[in-house]
Amino acid sequence: MRCPFCGNTDTQVKDSRPSDDQLVIRRRRFCPECVSRFTTYERIQLSDLTVIKKNGDRVPFDRDKLSKSITTATRKRNVDSEKVEKVINGVVRRLEMLGDPEISSKKIGEMVLEALKDLDSVSYIRFASVYKDFKDAEDFKKFITED
């Protein structure tokens, strides 16, 4: 593993721990060159996924983009970071288990909405406001009453 600080390719693993759900291994690493420490996460990837966007473009699935959008929706909420990580892992796992290497962005958005609805109602509405492109307060009211 390359050191993110100095680029040295000879780093050492100092500690490895599985996550609570046993789906991720957290590794604490040490670089003997610059004496820095950093953490890496190892996950199983069942298949390469492609996202079909609304305009028809096809792009590789980016777990970090999914993580950023969910983290943004839950920001400044009293939501445990481990629960957020479980939501992210759950959505990714569901996508991989669909068996289809191409998934529409709409399907991903619906899965995230479903997961956030159970996690935190404010985060759910925040995500929906971006995902469904709310224009004004009426859109919020309509979404809440339909739900």
C-alpha cells in the first residue's frame, strides 16, 4: 500500500480489525519512510457496477459519491456514524445482489431514500429534496403529505 503522505510503497500493517457487521476490515498502517500513520479499509466487491444516469450516460458506480451524499444528508443530525456506514454498506450490498451490472440512478436514489426513512426523518427529507429536485416549500409539503 502506497503511503498517502510520501508515496513510499513499503508500508506496514500495525493493526487489523473487522467491523461490527464483519463486512469491512480496518487496517492501521505505518510508513517507515516518513513515520506517518494512516488507515485503510478493505471491502469485498462482488461486481463492477455501472450507473445509468437520467440523461442516458453510463458511469462507473462510485461508492464514495454515495457515501458523500448520505453523509451530507445526515450532517449535524444525531445519527451514529456506524449506522450511517451500515446504511451505505447495505445499499451497496443490495445493488450488488441485484445481479445486474447496470443500475439506474433512480433505483439507487430510491434505495437510499428507503434506508434513510428508517434511519432519520430529517435526513430522509434532506436527501429527498436534492434527489427529487425540490423547487420551493410546496414541494416539501407535498412530499411529506404523500409519504
